[in-house]
Amino acid sequence: MAPLNEPPPAPPQRALVEQIAERGAQLRSRIAELTDRDVAVVCVTKGHPVEVAAAAVAAGFTRLGENYAQELRDKAAALIGPTPEWHFIGRLQTNKVRLVDRVVSLWQSVDRAALADRIAQRVPGAAVLVQVDLAGLAGRGGCPPEDVPALVEHCRGRGLDVRGLMGVGPPGPAEEARPGFRLLTSIADDLGLEERSMGMSDDLDVAIEAGSTMVRVGSALVGPRAPR
Ligand SMILES: *Cc1c(COP(=O)(O)O)cnc(C)c1O
């Protein structure tokens, strides 16, 4: 029990909750204009303090996305109230898996066998997405498209629950992301994978037109983040 003289945790800031809820409603109606499919929204809170994560939960978001292991660990520990599903969406070193293995619900950025092995070892049967490199840019993460079937097989061999694929569009005009998003959808179709996590604040429309089932939206919901 908390000592009696400790101040109660501050409730989520009302103005922030309302702002995020309003942007969320706009996002949902935009999605509904584009598709009849059920598209899940992951609210990306990376680079924002825990108060923003708390406000996003209070605004009705049940899935929050984070890119950095330490940041996620600290935020998850500091968050008071209902627990969201935390999605790990960033590049992940194998030795950092242990920092977040108790809080992550969906590992969206599995892009190599060694990472799959470590997750499977720490969290048997964990739900994962295989991240596909759509931009061909070194250092941005993702498995080369041609290697995706083998990595999916590898994950399954380790007992992981492969729900689908994830991809990040190339930087630049949203239109340039279209071929990569289509490629991701066709690989997912070939492999019979349901989830296609693609689309962020700036390329959401293109991603949904190309078959996204899950978008990961940060700045359009919670505002700009501090550069890292
Ligand atoms: C930061 C990030 C997002 C959200 O980006 P916004 O442009 O703020 O919507 C989504 N997915 C990944 C992998 C990211 O790193």
C-alpha cells in the first residue's frame, strides 16, 4: 500500500485528452472514408513523456507504440491506470529484449533470426510481426522482401505466433511508398498472413489504399516529438 502522505497520482490532463480524442475521431473518420475494413490504430507515443501516454489511454487508445526499449520500460512502469497493449515498433538489439519482455504485447519489428530467437526464448509463443524492408535503406530495419518467407518459417519453428508483416515507407512523398506497401500486401497474401501494419501520419492514405490493417500514428495524434 502507498504511504498515506504520498500525493495521489495526477489524473491525465483534460485538455490533452480532449485534443487527442478529437484527433483520433478525425483519424477514424478518414479511415472510414478510405475503407470498409477494420483498421487498428496504434498510437505512437515515442519521444513523449508518460503523461502523453496516459492521455492517449484516457482518450480511448488501447494500443500504444514505442521505438526504444529503455523508454518503453520506464514509461510502462510509470503509467498509472488501465494498461494498454504496448507494441514495440523500433529497431531492437537482442540484448534489450529483456528490458521490455514483460510489457510488450506485439513485437512488430522482428527482422532477423537472432531477434526472433531471443524473443522466443524470453517469451515463448509471443505474438510477432515480421518487418519487411520496403525502402532498401541500410540501417532502417526490416528484412529484405525476398527473405521474408524464410524468416516467417524460422519464427514459427521457434514457436512464435506470426500475425503478419510490418513495413515503414521510405522518407519523402507519400506516393513513393505505394509500391512497397503493395509488395508487403502481396507477400502477406502469399503467406496467408492477416495483419499488415503499414501507414504513419504522412502516408496513411496510401497505406490504407494498399491494404493496411493496422496503422501506427504518432504526430498526427499526439503532436510533434522532440528530435532524438
Ligand atoms: C515513429 C514511428 C511511427 C509514427 O510516426 P509519425 O510520423 O509520428 O506518425 C510509426 N512507425 C514507426 C516504425 C515509427 O518509428
